[in-house]
Amino acid sequence: MTAAGTKGPLARRTGDGTWFEDFRPGDRWRHARGATIEEVENQLLTKLVVNTAQEHWNEHSMADSPWGDSRIVFGMITGSLTIGLTSQDTAENALAELGVTAMRFRAPVFHGDTVYAYTEVLAAESAPDRDDAGVVRFQHWGATADDRIVFQCERTVLIKRRSHWFTR
């Protein structure tokens, strides 16, 4: 799948459109914001978590790689950024993050790449143990400005029901 295959309308969910009742399986959209990953994020976080993979912070060791001396951004930065870009539209009314599964890092990200996020609602079901919320399962993609899919995952969130939480 290409990023073009995930593109739908820009998100219009922020605010009133982020309650459990607003998410319908099959809905797809592109989140409004993107973010450019700079060297500082990659260097700081890669070293803070003691990721010693040379392709993240050693230009010299990359000289003979298919990417030349370009260092690759640590995948968990790409994944975290993608999920973060989706959160305003998918977790504004969240009570709990229940899980992230099926993570795939599909293509490398380099310093200076801008990542955009896309979402599809896979399922929306009543929460088994509470009537004030429901469980929504999302598919998220991260793609660069040139439409390379670089990350994907499934994410499950417990989200408030408007009927129980919304008051004017």
C-alpha cells in the first residue's frame, strides 16, 4: 500500500468529533499536522535509550551502506511520532491506551524527512465492563512527504461515550 492509498479527507475530528460514537469502521483520514524529524531528536533519543545500532549515530560506519553516509532515524522515534500525530484526533476523549500491535517499520527515515499520519478505523465495540466508553481499534500509517510508508501499527483505545460524558 502506498500513502496515496491511505489518503482521505483531512481530519475534522478534533473537538466534538472524537467521542466513541464518532468512530465508524472503514473511516479513513489524513491528520492535519506533519512533523519534520531533525538530527537532534534522533541523536538524543537514540543515545538516551542506549540503542547502539551504528546506522543511527555513526556517519562513518554508514559510508558503505545503500544510503551513503545518511544516518537512519531510530524506528521508535518514527513510530512514536506517527502515533503522536494521530492522538489529537483519536485520543482526545481517551480513558486508556489499551495496546499497540502489529508494528512494522517499512522504510527508513532520514534527518530532515517530514512524516504525516493517516488513520483507518478497524473496529468500534462496546467496552465489556463499562457502559460509559467503547473500544476503538485503529490502523495508523506514517508516511513521508513523498508518500513513502515508513511505519504502520494497530492501536486500541478506550474512548468516552458522548452520551455519558458530554454536558453543555
